[in-house]
Amino acid sequence: MMTMMRNAGVGTRDMRAAGRLLLNKEVTKKALSFQSIASVDQAWRKFANHAHELGIRRLEHITFELVKSYGEELADDVIDEVYSETYAQRLVSAVNTVMHLANRSWRTVKPVVDCGIARRTAVRKHAPSGMDDSEVQAAVQDMRSKGQDEAAAITLLAKALGLRLKEASLINAAKAVRQAAEEGVIRVIDGTKGGRARTVPVLRDDQFAALEEAAVIQGTGRSVMPSELDWHTFREGKVKSARATLKAHGIARYHDLRAAYACQRYEELTGYPAPVVSGRIMDREADRDARAIISQELGHNRISVVAAYVGGLRCIR
């Protein structure tokens, strides 16, 4: 009895290379262009590395559930503003492309329907996790106990200052502490979306405390991210591994902490809970003014995007 050939019989034990060989065959048939396979191959290798980390090294062992789980992680990355929804959808589609070539009966994983990769600007309908300071502190303490100090600092920066994941990872906290003490604001420059710098007010003790802790972890470096690592390696390693700790304490994702900041700022600016918390807008003029301020503090150009953090412009329940 013949043993099934590994990796769809393409002649390599390397699952990453197997995907490229399958794609190359499609070029030979003129079913795909060189430009197309280069893009698909890059995305495929990202997934193959993910599978390899889980101990999966053969195309025959890739399942619908595995790719769906991968897509769900990408959906979190979209919400955390690490990837655009278009790019995340393309990553899943690339896996489907290779798997259809390896297995004609492959069941397509749908990025939106199966994985939940959707536009991050949708109106928030439920209060974000991370609103409870005691839950955040418990998560931070747990991270520290596990040696996840950098992730603990990022968690506090996201909650206290509304920073994106990349911004919290790259901010020069030592410099920011001095700025906050002298000017009452910090300038967010590194890791911003589109390279757009902005200022964030530092008014509360917890904000100073978050910056000071990050500065201690930063030490003589430029940020809490160790100088020997690049952003991708840091995010896929230290940051990603701490997500489970965050979730164990009832906080769905890092981005929810940014939304919790927005809700807290909304209440500070208007005197009322955010619409996503209360279910209604108490003062429309104050609401409009608060959204404009929060939009700037979060680094967005459009007020409408704030609905993804504090709720929509109409009563939501």
C-alpha cells in the first residue's frame, strides 16, 4: 500500500516552498501571473509560519478550523489597527488559493463570514472590555508575574492614553514623561497611522504612572520594545503571547483598552457616560464637541470614526 505523498506530492518537505511550487505550476498553465503569485506566496508564507509554530508542517494537516482560527486572530489584529481589513482578508484568501491547488475539495474559509474580519469603523454597540480598572490592574499584575513586563506597560499605555498597539510599543516613554510634566501633553510620533503625529493630554495620575512604568522598562532603550527586535518580531512574540493573559481577565483585546480610554474621555468632557454605556446621548451639543476632541486625541481625521469607540449618534438601546 502506497504512503500518501507529503505536501500534495510537489517534491518538498517544506510546506512554505510547497505552496510556491503549486503556484508556479499555475503560472506555467497561465492561470496566474508572476505578479499574482508573488503576492499570494508572501501571504501564504505568513500563514505557513503560523502553522509551523503550532507544529503543523504538512499541507495534508491543514484544516478548515485551523485557517478559521488564523483568520479570527487577524480579525483581532484589524480591530487592534495592526492590519487593514483589506489586507487581513487578502491573507486568508491567499491560504484558500494555495489550499484549493493542493486539495480540490478544500472548503473555502470566508474572511468576513467565518473569521469576522470586518470594517473596524462600524458603530460600537456594546461597552468595551477594559472599562473596569480593577480588571486591567489584575491583568497587568498577572503579566508581570509571567515576565510579560513589556505587554503590561503597553496595556497601561493603551488604557491611560488611548494609544494604538504599535504606538504604545514604540513611544519613547522617558521623553514623554518629561513632556507631560512640562507641557501637560505628550507628542505621539512613532508608530502612528499614516505617520500623522498628534498630542494627547496628560491630566491624571494614572496617565503619569503608565508613562513612568514604561520608562522604567524602557531603561536606556528607545521604547519598551527591546532594541534588538523589530516591530514585527516583537508583536508576533512578546505582545501576542500576552494576549491570552489579557483575555483571561475579561479583556478581549488591546484595542478595547483604547476604546475604554475614549469612553472615559467622553465622560470627562461631557459629564455623561458614553452612549455605548448609557444607551443614549444626553447632550447633543456636548456630544458633538467631545467627539471632535476624542477624534484628534485618537489620531483620526473623521469624527464619524469615534462611533467605533463610544457608540453611534442615535440612541442604541
